[in-house]
Amino acid sequence: MIRRGVTGGSFKPLTEESIDRIHQTAMRVIEEVGFEINSEAALELFKRAGAWVDQEKNLVRLSQKRVMELIGMAPSEIKLCGQDEKQDILLGGQRVYTGTGGTALYIYHPDTGQKQLATLDDLKRIAKLVDRLDNIHLFMLPTYPSELPVEQVDVNRFFAGLDNTTKHVMGGVYTPDGVKQVIRMAEIVAGSSQRLHQRPLISMIACSISPMKMDGQYGDLVVAIAQAGIPLVCPAEPLCGATSPVTLAGNLVIQTVDSLMGVLLTQIINPGTPVIFGSVSTNTDFRDLKYLAGSVEMGLLNAAGAQMAQYYKLPFYATGGMTDSKMLDAQSGYESALTSLLCALAGANFIHDAAGLMEFALTACYEKYVIDNEILGMVMRAVEGIKVNDDTLAFDLIKQVGPGGNFVTAKHTRHFMRGEHYLPSLSDRDYREDWEARGGKTTWERAAERAKGILASHSHSLPAAIRQQVLSEIAGIVD
């Protein structure tokens, strides 16, 4: 049974009072401290929208009233579509979906224990793999093709996604020309510009820089993407003790301010732009202040971020599912599972980075995508919770079976056994003798076999005529 869009919200690390205090502090930061905007176009737009602007310092301040007016213009739900309508997802409320993410530079091979620079072919293979992993609902472009010049990266990354999976494709962008080319590519695949707006097959990401800063390039990209009406994520990545206060509450204030400023800009540019409030918040290793991807605090911060998004009635892009481990070991499993679980139980709409990443998000691993798919199936089952009704309480059956009986052959058992219980496709539940008879394979070895099987049987997802039109019209694609 595939679970997608299950409603979370049972885990609430913040009380209602705490949510309000974080909100009020964030509003004070925007009103009294301000936000640095280094895009001339964005700065002028804020000025026209009634913000106080210090042109010399590129500083913007807005009143709480104006902030809330602009937030109110943003849609509370956003549909992200796949080429196959069965892959469509509706972000908003407390519905939970999971996906890939990151911009990993390396690919790890557990059979050799070595890693190598990621290539465009790696990205294509990962897209094919994720296309067949049912508990990963959205494909966010997870690796950076090391062999390509930056001006070719945007079109090739998005083409690799669109050409190899029917799931929605989300990704970061690097150049204004790349944004235009990717949008035109998506229009060809969708059938027209109008069809792309009706059924957005792609979405893009443009980050703020914590604390309280938007650089010129990303500000210009936000302007371009919002003008085009393409769904946009505005995440922030404050790090406790480095680019935010060391306290989790202080980090949440910075994250809220940083992401909201991106949201506000999109609504100034194009009211109603489908925009997603986002968090990549985490803490640092206090020995050397490096970024941590697998800490329990990352799970807590992103779960709390989901509550803030729900307060503002904005769709939420959370971060979880990664590990700081350098191999597929126990640490890799428990860190990935715990952070994804906390986000999902809190009702985070889209948990990105939830599959495939390790080593501080620097490295992706084919086998880990398969393992994380298993973890995410269990996570989604936990979010679903326990249904209590007359059928599931089964009083009549209990009465019929009576003391000392069993329920093995009951029709009720056959009816509920697959939907009520998560049935793993990778985990080993055999007796030791049977496991040994099948080769005594470890989890990553079984995952490797499954990954190889998927890649051997997968074919391109784009129809031939559309594929040829993309290749002939969009310059720079490496086929």
C-alpha cells in the first residue's frame, strides 16, 4: 500500500504561545532590524510596495501589518504535478510528502568504500531509480554534474529529471538564462505555457542567505521566477551558533524572517505566485562549527518550522532524512529515520533531502535511496496512526473467536492485513537459517541488487517527439 499525502500534525514541539512569541519576534526583526537586499530589481520592488528602504545599506524594513497583508496574498495550497497525474501532489495543511534533494558533489559506492565526483549520468540514473521508489513522492534534483560548465547546468539537470521520471521535478537554479531555458523546456513537455501553469511539472528554489540577507543573484532569480508564475521555494539555512543564535528558538526566528522575506518578494512581484515557505535549519558541530545534517536538533527545528508554516497558512518545505555518516551503517539509518519521522509527524508538507544523502549532504548513494525508501514507508505508516472504528475494534470478531481462539483464518484478517501493516520490500524478516541460505546479504547489498534491477529495466519517460523537440529547441543539452 502506497501512502502519500497522509495528514500529520500529532507531534508539536512548539506550544501555541511559543508559536506566537516566535512570530512576534520575527515581525520585530523585520520592522526594527531590517533585511539586506542586494538585488537592485528586488530593492526597487520593495520600495514601491511601501517598505522603508536604506539605499546606501541595501536595507529593507516593513511593518507587521504590511508583512501579513503580503503573506495573505500567497496561496495556502500548491499543486505540483507529475507527467503522470498519479504523481500529482497537493502541498498545504498538514499533508505529508517526501522527496530527494541536495546538490551533492559526490557519489558513494559502498562496495568499494570510495566516492567520486558526480556526473550528469549519475543524475539520470538517480532519476530513473527514484521513479520506481514509491515512498519517494517528488524528485528534487540531488546532484551537481561536475563535468559541465555552469551555463549548461540548469538545462541539463532539469532535462535529466524530466526525461527519466514521471514525478514532479524541483531544483535549484544558477543563472537567469538557465531559468528561461528550463521554463521553455517545461512548456514543451507540458504542451504549452498555459498548460504548464495549469499543471506545473517543475518548481524552482532560490535561497536567502542567513542571517537576514538576499544576494544579488538569488534576488534577481526570485524576480524572474515569480514573474513567470513558476512555483518557487524560498528556503533558509540558519545554523545554530554560526548564522543564527545558538538556541533553537533563536534559530527559528532567523529561519522565519529569512524565508518570509522571499515569500514577501514573490507576492510583491506577482500576487498569488505559488510560493513555498522553507527551512534547511540545523545546528553546528561546536568543535569546528561545521554544518550537521543528521542531528536530532535538525529534526526538531524543521518540525517546529512546519508549525510556523501552518500558522502562516503557507505550504512548507522541510529538511530531514540525511546523515553525517560516511558509510551505510547504523548511524546512517537512525539519523535518517529520526529526522524524517519528526518532520512527518509534525505535518511538514514536503520533506526534502529525505532520501539518498550522506556525509553532511556532500554525497549521494544509489543504495541509500533504496534504503531510505524503506524508511520513508515506515515513516508514512507512523504518520497515518491508528484508525479506531467499529471495523478496526473488531468486537464482533473477538466475540466470535472467543477465549483461546485465533484470528489467522478470519476474513477480517485477510481484509486488513495489507492496509493496516507496512509490508517492507527491503528489510529482512527471515529466520537466520533462511537468511543464510539466501546468501546472508546485508541491507546495502540487498539495496544494491534492487537498484541494479530498477536501472536495468527502466526506460525514458518522455515521448520521442517531445524529447526531440526539446533537444532541437533548447541549446546546451548533453544527450
